[in-house]
Amino acid sequence: MKKETNVDLKEIKALIDLMQKNGLTAFELEKDGFRISLAKEAAYQSGMAYAAPAPAAAPAAAAPSGKEIASPMVGTFYSAASPEAPAFITVGQKVTPDTVVCIIEAMKVMNEIKAEVAGTITEIAAENGQPVQFGQALFRYK
Amino acid sequence: MIKRLLIANRGEIALRIIRACKELGIRSIAVYSEADVQSLHVQLADEAICIGAAPSSQSYLKIDRIISAAEIADADAIHPGYGFLAENAHFAEVCASCKIKFVGPSPEAIRLMGDKNMARQQAIKAGVPVTPGSDGIIETEGEALRVARKIGFPVMVKAVAGGGGRGMRVAHNEVTLVKGFHSARTEADKAFGNPAVYIEKFVQNPHHIEFQLIADSQGNVVHLGERDCSVQRRNQKIIEECPSPIMTDKLRKKMGEASVALAKAVNYENAGTIEFLVDDDGNFYFMEMNTRIQVEHPITEEVYGVDLVKQQLQIASGQPLSHHVLNAVPRHHSIECRINAEDPDNNFCPSPGTISLYYAPGGRGVRIDSHAYAGYPIPPNYDSMIAKLIVHASTREQAIARMRRALGEYMISGIKTTIPLQLEIMKNKDFIAGKYDTGFLERMLAEPGKPKK
């Protein structure tokens, strides 16, 4: 018997077909020092392109450190007033409730979003030029 | 063909629309409030965008957020479902100005038919019978008597600004008319700040019968028969059936033609429903028009073999009505029960909560349109309807037997539902005989030994 493990692609493909046919989502096989583990993505992972929360969780799903400044509207997030202008916020910056933290463009209107809280920004959670939905984390602060 | 559709709604109708999208290869975009994170329409849509907090006024009714969502998702059309913004002419206008196709009629048609008085005028112009009534406001008791004598008793004195059943008085003779005229005015003044009243013929024991219309953008309009929605509690429908047990071929032809005439007169496009009051003598009177898809559309689908929501999307994509819609004929019988999360033994108090066990009936001729599932937490912020149970069978008798069977199998634990009440109605001799009007359910509930109204 060969000491080397020959990864037989045909065998692996057969295993994958077996999984599909029987509707399995996970499969593990250990044999002769060879171990393979296959896992299938759950069927109903809808393509939530806008960082929507996971089904069983409340909107503030992620558990990273710090409190959140959440989006009060649906639109496109911009970190600066214009492409040439410097970003409103840098990490470590202190904000007061009236500090303008970003712009959200909705229906062709550029809305200046205020912090509404006082604290120090620990993370810029949204990406410049990307869509954001209501309640989505824009910044984290402490 | 529409490529990306945003569904501006929730619950079972959002699911219904997503299903039509999937079958037509249209990408579906759901919007949801924070209370609907675990809702099925969010899970099954291709994309989902949170648009606000739980209250409808902060989410599903927020035109700006819905349009923003459509923009960031690059939607080319919006389906408004029913309720919420479905009959909001301003919303339809905003969609148009943003070059997003509103799945429904034009803003003008929505506006016109949304005003009860204007709709009534349109009906008269189109030759559709309306309840005989005064031409305008009645200022004196002398006028009231003249109008009542002309249209014949019984009559109803109605507040122009009225609602919720207030500012209304039924009068069966001249004495009660004079009394009613004055008290309706007083009540209207107190409740709405406007004492103006008009007079309408009071239709005794009416049947609520509505006609389904479908029209394309090329002027083709057809009706797909009637639905009998007389089983109501406090003006809320809970059971509907197609065809109506009191319909005749002759009456259907007359009412159908009247409906199509009215739709054509207002250049109607897409799906719509015209509601009529029908008395025991077969006289029918225009009541109002709903310029949207209705909750009870499935019973028409079962009997006429048409997918109304798919048709809506196809019409909105500019396609003419298909051959099978233009030639659809009714076949067999269908009944729908609206399953509400309410306690029929406790004045129909809403029963939000988490569904612990959920087993839906199946088998031949049983259809469930529902967003419910075991473990689903029903939010308290929206209407209480959690499912529609629709049966289809060759005869009315068999449809009733099938509905009884299906209701008996339906297991929903963790909340109270109206299923026990609907089972009782399926066993009621008047319902079985097809002899019921809009007063039927209230009478049944008022019988001694029955649950409270």
C-alpha cells in the first residue's frame, strides 16, 4: 500500500455528487491517513448584498467592540463632502452630537449626517460610495 | 420585461409577489422594517434592504426610503401590494418621475377612483348603476323628505365627512327620517366638525359582490368574474368565495359589462376590483373601486386558471393580455378563509406572539398563501392576518367539505387564531345553503351561547 496519499479527483467528485443526491450539507471521511471534509452552504442564504443582519439576530448583529452610529436613512454613503475633500472622520477623532460624520445621498439629495452622540470614533464601518440601509452601522465609537 | 422588482410591502403578499418574480426570472428586492427581520419575505427575496423602524409610518409608508432603496438596488419597477402605498397616487407619481415603473394603474386613475364622490360620478357617466341618492348636500328637512320620497324608503342619511360608521342614520319612514336627519348632522358636527349630510338609498341585507378586472396598456380590458365577500365582521372580510352562490349567468353578464365599461372610461391599466352591493332582487349598485390587487385574489385564480400577479408584472412590462386571460372561463368552485391571529372567544383581540407549532393542511385542492412558520414571531405592529387558506373543488358542496377538512388539519400553536370560528361557519346551515348577506356573521355571533362579537 502506498504511503503517499493520492488525492483522487474522481473519488472526490463522486463524494460531492453523493452529497448533492442525498441532500447532505456536511460530509467527513477518514481513511488510511487520508481525511476529507466537505461542507455545503445552506440553501436559503439569500444574496443580501446590503449587509443585512442574519436571520436570527436583531439588526445590530455584529458583536465588535464599541457602540454604533447607525444610518438613519437608506442611500449611498460618502465619507467626504466631495471626491477631492478630506474625509469628515478619521479613526481616533472625537465627535460631539453636532459633528457632521458623513453624507448619505438619497434620491439625488446629499444629506449631512450628524453624530447625535459624543465620543471617540474607533472604526469607520461603512464603505465610501457603497449603499447603506436603515439601521446599518456607519461608525463605531467609545 | 421587468428585470429587478422592488416589493413595497410585507407579509403574505410580499411572498406572493416574490413567488411570481421567481417564476418569471425577475430579481426580487424586499424592503423591511426592523420588526420584520425574521420575516419570510426577507429570507426568500434575492435582495433585502432595511428601511426603518417597526411602525409603518417609519418604514412601509416612507416613500423617500422606499424610493432610495429602489435606487440603490437599481430596481426598474415597484409592486406596492395591497394596503400601505398601493392606492397612494402621490407615490405612483414619484415612481413615475424617478423612471421606476409602478405596477398598477396611472396616478390619475388612482386619484379619480380613490375619491368616493368622483368615483360615483364616473360610474354614473359610464352607465353603471349607483345607489340612488341626493345630488349633493341636504340642507333642510324639507329637502330630505323630498329626496327620500323620490328614491323610496328605507334611506340612509350619511355625513359627507363621515367614517367608522358615525354620522349615519337609517330611516324607514318620514318620522324617523326627520329625526335621523337632525341627529346625524349633530353627530357629524361633533365628530368631524362638519354637519353636512347627503341621502342614499339603504340597501337592505346587501350582498357584497366584487368583480375582478384586468387591463393591459393597449386598451384590452376583461373581467374575471365575481367574488362574494359578504361574510364580514365589522366590515372586515373573513371568508370569500368564487363564484357567488346568488349569481346567475344573466346577472354576471350585466355586472361584468358594467365593470368593464367603467374601467375603460377611466383608461384603467393593470389589476383592479369593482365592489358592488347587490340586494335579494338582483339589483346591483356600484360601491367603490379598488385600484390594486386584492387580498382575496387567489379564489379567482383557482376558478379562472389565471396567475393574476404574474399578469400584473407582464402588463407592467408592456405585454398585452395573453390569449388564455382573454378567453378565461370559470370552472368549479373556490373558497378562501383569512386566518387571523385573533382570539374569537375574546372579542377578536389581536394575538401577537411566537408561533410554536405550525402544520399547514395539504392534499388535493388546498392552497396556503402564508408567511407563517414554526418559530415565527408575529410582530404586533401590522395587521393580524397570518395566512390565507384557499380550497378548490368541483362543486360548492365539495369545496365546503374540503375547507372543513383543511381547517381541521391546520395546527397553529402559540397564538390564538380565527380557525375555530371559520370551522363553525363551514358548518352553519345558512352558509351551506348559500343564504347569507353582510349581516350574516354578526347575527351568527349574536346567537345565545356563541362567542362574544
